Amino acid sequence: MIANSIFERIHLIKQKNKQSYIIKEKTTAFTRKLFLCLLDVNTPIDETMVELAAEFEELADLVCYQPQQQCKTIWEEYLAIIPDILEKLNEDAEFIFANDPAAKSLEEVYLSYPGFYAIATYRLSHALLQFGLPLVPRLMTECAHSTTGIDINPGAQIDVPFFIDHGTGIVIGETSVIKSHVKIYQGVTLGAHSVDKSMQKIKRHPTIEEGVTIYANATILGGNTVVGKNSIIGGNVWLTKSVPQDSIVSNLSKTSIKSKSNEQSNN
């Protein structure tokens, strides 16, 4: 039958890839449970951590392609640094609250700010990445990406505290370096000036020094690009060169405002 030959062809093509989407599903569930364990007052720590340890072990079996690495043992080392991560997240939340006049309480930041959720997921995934476990950290940040529209590669280096407001459309590339007290708004891209596979181990993304504010839809590109501390990057700026500290970089586009009544009288 024709159907059988089609099924056989699909099977042959599928076998060349061999990816298991259950890894993505299990990582998403693990990430959400970890988030609740650390930040939800009603989620019990002891029993949830036992569940997380078991789920992590399952993930390790799925993604650890080199058994000699003993990926399962990573959990205990990772668990030991989670209190430090949680303290960093509290600093992030307080920084967001202190700098956003729309925030009425810290609880609002924790519960409703997509920027905080993306930062929290990044910090948890970045810490796990340091242990060399393949794939899981990237899938963790993709969980936040799909929920918030904020794409932070777990390889980026982001100091504490960090502020993201609104957040939709933000992209922070793998080799980006962001120092403390930086504020970023929606649509900002910290990207590579050019993309080539040979650049995989080269710093491709910019460095943002302390106290910088980057407004909506600004694009900053290049591994050698450094934004000096306390600078302000205006909305819609396209930047591929370094700027010294205390700079103000703005877009020169001109906006014209006319009265509709004047237009009609002229006619």
C-alpha cells in the first residue's frame, strides 16, 4: 500500500534525527516546580526538593551522553548553591521595585513581572550550565522565553541586581556581559555583529558596564562593543561601537507634530 511506503519513509527520516521531545517536556515541568519551590510560600521545600531530585535524575539519564561524567551527581552540588541564587533573586526583585514607579509592592514584582520571571529562570539555568550538563539549561531559558517573550541565553554573564521592565522582545546573546545595576526595556537586543559557526568560541556579544540604562528597541551588537558605566542608550538606537562612561546615545530621527485644525484652515 502507498500509505505503508510513506510511513516507512517517514520512519527512516525520523531515525536520522533521534531527538526526544520528552526532554523538553520534563525540563519545563522541572523548571516550573523549581521556581515554585523557591518562591511560592505554600510549596513545601523538603518534599518538593525530593521530587526535584528524582526529576533531575531522569533528565540526567536522558541528556547525559557521556555516562562517565556522572551527571546524576550534579544535583547535590547544584542544590548547595541554590540559597545563593535565591538571595540574588531577592536583590533583583528589590531593584526592580525601587526603580519602577508602577510597582506597588514587592509581591507584584514576584508574581506579575515577566522580567523577574525571565531573570530568575536565567539565574537558575546559568548556575546549572557551570556544571557542564548539556541541553537542560538552554531548555530552561526557553521555558521562560516561550512564556515571556524574553530570550536570555544561559551562557550570558549577568551581575546582580538586574532590571528588566516590560521585557517583550528582549534578546541577550550567549557571550553578553552585563554588570550590576543595569536597566533594560522591551525590544532591546544584545547581539552579534556577524554570525558564523567558526565564531562559536569567540565573544560575539557586547559588554554593558555598571549603571547603564538601555531604552526600548535599542540594538547593541559586537563582542568588542562596550557601553561605559552610567551611560544612557536611547530608544531605537543602533550601536556597533563602544561608548565611554557617562554617555547619552540618542537616535537623530525627527518627529513632526501638527495641529489638525491648522491643516484644515490652510486648505
